[in-house]
Amino acid sequence: MQNLWLIPAFPLAGFLINGTIGRKLPKFAVAFIAIFCVMFSFAWTLKVYAATQSFITPVTEHYFTWIQSGQFRVGWDFTADRLTAVMLFVVTGIGSLIHIYSRGYMDHDESFARFFAYMNLFMAFMLTLVLAANYLLLFIGWEGVGLSSYLLIGFWYKKKSATDAGNKAFIVNRIGDFGFMLAMLLIVINFGTLDIATVTAAAPGKAAVTLTAICLLLLVGACGKSAQFPLYVWLPDAMEGPTPVSALIHAATMVTAGIYVIARSSNLFSHSATASEVVAYVGLFTAIFAASIGLLQNDIKKIFAYSTVSQLGYMFVGLGVGAYSASVYHLMTHAFFKALLFLGAGSVIHACSGEQDIRRMGGLRGKLPITFATILCAGLAISGIPPFSGFFSKDAILIAAYHHAPWMFWIGVVTAGMTAFYVFRAIFVTFFGTYRGDAHPHESPLTMTVPLVILGILSAVGGFIAIPKYLDPIFPAGEEGHAMGLVVVSVAAGIIGILIAGVMYLGRPRKESAPGPLYNLVYHKYYVDEAYNAAIVHPLIVTSRSVLWKLVDNAIIDGMVDGAAAQTRNAGNLLRKLQSGSIRSYAAWIVVGSVVLILAMGLTGAGR
Amino acid sequence: MSAPAGVPLTWFLVLSAVLFSLGIAGFLLRRNIITVFMSIELMLNAVNLTFITFSYQLKSNSGHLFAFFVMVVAAAEAAVGLAIILTVYKNRGTLNIDEVESLKN
């Protein structure tokens, strides 16, 4: 017994403590409880890792039976294999760093305890998600992280835009969740169980069309959670939340849940070529689509948000072409450098007193040296420059894509160039030139810079953690073959992207040229939000107002309820006349009643 | 034992009904509380007469028992009722039942 349940239980305890009595505790106690609980999860993961010889065989633990209905059984079971281990280390490790960072970042916030309570709640659900041994338990974690995400996006609930963004994230995720639920129903019907190990073991014997349906529905769920086209729209808006939230939930961990589910169900996907192909297409399109939007954004967090969408697209490509371990590899390195980019952005925003527009920054290199150095590491990593971490994982995906279909590789390379361009555009505009804002930028406190430095080191050398080799027992490696030419091409794309950004944004300020129609199209994010509003949201609101509200609710439902009330009142008015309060009239009624009764008995002969 | 000669059962019952109806009429029509109170006593005793008649006719003690119960209740009622009437008169200075109607409204 490795007591895996302790891993999510501790953050849950932290949530309960900070959520109930946190407001009365001093700040250091709140932060200590929250950080300690997450670090404990990390430590316990390490302990289990050591005790099981790096999860060489999966650890499965049964705690209690949750649902029992005939043959169908769902237990509260946790399982941990090497894939889980990678997720556990990423979630608890980066989670710990971001919790420490939040201590400094949220210092001046009045809802300090609420913030840490939600963060711990998120950790508890995320760890439940990755440890779950069956789809239903996984779904609890899945919904739970959605809930925490909603709570944290709308954390500053006095801001209308923040609550709107929270609602949007929740509602868009519901669409994905619906797909996930249908997938679970199909699994129950076809496999008779929700146990992931049993399902994946039984997958080869099932009809291809069944597997494809299940996989496509799982993909819908994954698209919602991992912000893939067409359900990615919530993620850029989710940047309304505090920056540590964007780093932890909307860059490093929660958005990788979709990747995790597909990787976890890899046996289903590898038996359905159609579904895998769709996964790859969705990922590829999302990657280049989001990267192109990222090119022209001016809000530093929005740039990184679109970058996240794009990088998640990369991971989907990896999953689609069967390079599961490469995807998980990229998931991990992306967690390092994207969390770092967001935390760095948070440090910059903190320094500039809440300013997020890169046009109102500039020249921060000298004022925020640590932030600059670490963000540069992350930038080089995401651009795929060797030997930074992103290089290894991105190339693993691109090479696998090349072996699957060369054109996918070329689109991936173009995306890589665009990625390098927009990240370095943000870095150059923010850190070089002269300062254009009115705040007095200052370096962040130690609680914020220490996590930055640790993540900086991980972004630089994290690629040497040989994830594909570690995951070999779970995802048998396909053809590896380090194609030197392909590597050179993708690295060149990254370098060219950086150089173009340098030419355009370093040195003298760029003249404003009149924007062309293509520029406008991209600048307005291809009008996707507007299209969704016109096609779905607006008709829905209009129908709700005219039909559901005015007709169904006001006329029919209210009519019935009000009608029942009115009839009751009328009847009451009538009966009320009897209750005159005069004893004599009561007596008279009694007499009348008795006479009627006696007459009736006499007439019907009941008395005889 | 048989019924007293020449007085059939029906007479007792008719007398009882007449007394009861008089009681009702008095209760409904009179204004003075004491008269109303006496009407109630009249009705109770009309019922007692019926009980005794049937008890005598059927050679059963139950009717007697009931009659005694009713008498006890009537005695208690007389005690409480007269006390209430006295208090009402002391407080309101009237015995007109139509003026004692605080239950109304």
C-alpha cells in the first residue's frame, strides 16, 4: 500500500482549512498551509517514486466501492504508472513553485485566503484526475478542475469582464464535458465497465466504428479542456484571472488534462486510425491558427495565451500521429517554459503596476534583470533552440509528424517560426528600447524571483529528462531515427523567427503603417468570437427572451402558478364568509347541517 | 317492568324533541346571555330525557350512565358559564349577546 490517496488529500485539507478559517488567520499562516500541503504532495510523489523503483509496475489501490449496480461497478480507485508519475511531478512540482510565487504576487490582495483555498482545491482535483483508475473518477477531477478554473478566472468578481470570462470558460467547457459524458456512456454500453485498464485491454476486440465514436467523443471533451479549435475561445479570455492562475491552470496543468486523457486512452486511439487522424488535424490547425493570432496581440498575457493554445495543438499533433511519449514530453517541457513565461509576465505586470499592454512597457531589461534572464530562457525554449528544453520535445513531435505525413511537418515548422517570432516580439518590445509607461518598475520580491529562477533552470535543461525513454513501457516507441536534416530545418525556423522579430522591433521604433485587411482579420482574431456570438450566443439569447422567458415562463408556467394561487384565493374569499366570528351564526349552521343530515337519512332510509 | 300505563314511548320522544327545539330556538333567537345559557341547559336535558327513555325501554344501564355524565358536565358548565357571564357583565356592563362579539374581525 503506497497510500496514493494522500497526494490529493493534502491539498484538499489545505482547501478546507483556508476555505473555512483562512480569513481569520494571518497571511503567513495561510500561505504556509497552502504551500506546505502542495509540497507535501510533491514529497509523497517522490516517496512513492522511490519506493516503487520509479513506477516500474503500475500501483493500483482500491479504497471503497462507490457505485454497484448488477455487474457494473465503479470504485474509488487510484492508479499510478509512469504516465501518471510524469503528470504528478509536473502538477505538484510546478504547483509548489507557483504557490510560492503567489505568496509574493498576491500579497496585497484582500482575498488572500480565498485565493489559496481555490488554488489548493484545484490541486486536489487535478491530482484526482491524474490518479483516477476509472473514467468516472477521472471525470470528477475533470469537472473539479473546471470548477476551480471558473472560480479563479472570476477571482476578482467585482470586475464584470472577469466574471464574464469565468462564465465563458465554464460554458464552453460544458460542451466538451458533454462529449466526454457521451463517451463514457458508450464505453459502459460496449465494455460494461469504466475501469481504464480493463477498457484499454479490451479495445483490440471491438469494432472500429465503435472505437472511433468513443475516441471522437473523448476528443470533443479534450478539445474543450485543452482549448483546441473550435472550443479554444475560453482560454484567451481566461487571462482575466490572476497571473499565477494563468500560469498554473491555463498553461501548465489543467489545459493538459485533454492531452492526458487521450494519452491515457492511447490504446483506444491507436486502434482507430480515423480518430487519430482527426486528432492530428485538429491539433495542426489549432497550432497554426492560434500562432497566427498570437503574432499581432498587444496584451502580454494574451500573446502567451494564444501561444498556449498553439503549443497544445502541437501536443495533439503528437497524439494524432501516434507519438504519445513525445506529446507527454512536450507537455512537461511546455509546463516548464510556459509557466515561466506567465510568471515572468506576472513579474513584469507586477512591476508596471498592473499594466498588461506591451506597447506601454519597454526597456525593462535593466530594471528587472532576473525576470529578463529567466523569460529569455523560456523564450529560447519555446522557440526550440538547442539545447533548451523545448527543442527536444518539439523536434520529437515534428519528426514523428514527418514520418506520418511530410506536409504536417512543414506546417509545424511554419508554426515554430511564428512561435519564435511572437514570443521574441513580446520580449523585445517589453525589455528593450525605452520605457513608455508611467509606473516605476522594480524587481519583484524573492518569493517571486526564486520560482522564476528554478523554472528558468528547468526550461534550460529540462529537455535532458528523457521522458520518451521513461515512458517506453507504456508507449512502445515507434521509428525513432534522428533525422538531422529535419532538426536543422526546425531549428532554422526558430532562429529566423527570432531574427525577424529582432529586425522589426529592436532599435528604432517601428513606423505605424496603415493596416491592411489581412492584418485586421488577424488582429481581430479572425472574428471567431464575433461569429460565435452571431451564430450561437445571440440567437440563443433572443430565443430565450422571446420564447422561453416571455411565452413559456411568463405566460405558461407563471400562468399556471398564478392561476392556482388566484383560484385558491377566490375559494378562500368564499369560505371566509362562513367565518363570521358570531357564535350564533355558527350555531345556526350547525342546526342547518343537522337538519339536512336528518332529512337525508330519512329520505334515503339510512337510519333504519 | 313495563311502561306506565297509557303513556306510550313516542310521547316521551316527542316531548324530548319539542324541548330540544325550544332550546335551539331560544339559543338562536334570544339576546340575553343568561337566557341563551338556559336554552343550552334545556337542550342537554332534552337529550337526557331521550337517554332515560331508551334506557328504560331497553332495560339497559348505559342510558342512565350517560344521563349522569351529561348532568355532571352540565353542572360544571353551569359553574364555569355563570362565572364567565358574571365577568362579562362586570367588564362590559351588558348581557346582550350581540354586543359581546370580539371574535368577529
